[in-house]
Amino acid sequence: MVRPQTPARSLLLKTDHRPWPIPRARWIWSQKWLDAAFLHWSFTPEEVQELLPRGMTLDLWEGRAWISIVAFTMHGVHPQGLWPMPGLSTFAELNIRTYVVHDGKPGVYFLSIEAANPLAAWLARVASPLPYRFKKMQRSRQNGGEIFEAGHPAQDGYLHLHYQVGATLPHKTPLDLWLTERYCLYVDRREQQLRAEVHHEPWPLQTMELLSFQCRYRFSESVYFHAGPDLVHYSAGVPILAWKHEPLVTATVQTPVHKE
């Protein structure tokens, strides 16, 4: 009798799209990122580099750095060997990330990660080096669109999105892929740089129309988000497996320049 594939085992068999092999070690976290709104802004490398820890190298697209806000629902988070816990494993999340590279592996570096569940945010800080913190968030549907709101409009660190999802992208541009297909996460903790491998299928992308937008996130005098994004995407989501954060091995790093 053939034993049916578990969702994780089935996902591990889908690797043709990956830029490098899946780690040999056992994955430790399973989750789904659902109903994801991607908002992307372009900056000069100098503006973004000052936000990174010393030694972290920006990944550039045609000489420009990018920062993305991703608003989504984290669903079914659980470590390997356990089941998702009701009331703890599913919550709204918002992360702000830029794009970096080390030893030829392009990934993301989180400037901020916020979760709508205070206990989940606390546990994430304890169980990982990722910079999680709690923030009140709401998701709803209105007038044929979707609303995502984080924080309070009178305070810094506020985001309001009212958007409408459109058609599936028939063709992903090289920039679409560069911004979304990332298979590792970088973090700096106690002056030590770490990397965690992740695995997922290619993001299914759709168009997205912003019906209204407000944002009060500021990271420096030149990196803030008062105007609308340069590019947007929507995705129904993907299941994700994540591995343990490991210290980076010192290596010569070059900043790639990508061209269409």
C-alpha cells in the first residue's frame, strides 16, 4: 500500500523552480502566507544601505534598492511534529523588507515584522531571532474590495490599504520574480548575521488596484512611505517551510546588478 504524501513532503518534491537545492537538514517550521498584498518602492542604494547592519550587502535591481511592505495572513504556523494551535497559529501580519545577498544567495532582510497576535509575536521573538512585535490589525471586505489596517491613524507605524484584486498575471516580468521569489531570510542578532533557508512554490501573482492608501512608516529622513508604491502585486498565497537560522560563513560578497 502506497502511503499518501503529507503536505510538507509533497512540497519538498517541487524544486525545479529553486535557484539552489533544498537544505539537507530537517525543516523546523511550517506555515502558509495567505491573501498577501505586496507594495514595492524603489530607493537609491545609499538611502537603504544606512538601514542595514555593517557587512550586510544590498541586492540591487538595475542599480536601485527596493523596499517592500507585505500585508498578509499567517495561517497554520507550527513546528515539525506538532499541530497548529487554535487561537495562536493564525493571525494577520505585516512585514517591511529589503533585498540583500550573501555568498551568491539573494534573500530578504526584515526592517520590521508585526503580528496581530501578542502571544504569537512574543513566542516568535523567543523562538527565533526575527524582529517580531505586536500591533493591532484588522482585515475586512468592503464594496467589492479588501481592507487591511495596522496601527492607529494618528500614530507613526500606521498602514491603511483598500484594494481590489484583479486578474492573474499571464506573464511575470523579471522584476516581478526578483521581488517575490526569495528563498532565504537574513537577520542580524547581537552583531552576528544569520540566514534561514525557506521553501515554497512560486508565488501565484495577480494584479491589484489600490482604492485608498495611507502609510506612516518612517525609517530615516529619506526612507518613508507617504506616497503610493511604485509597483504592487497580490497573491492568494503559498505554503512555506522554514529552516533554522544559521550563522553566515565569512565569504567574499559581490553585489549583483540585474538587467531585464
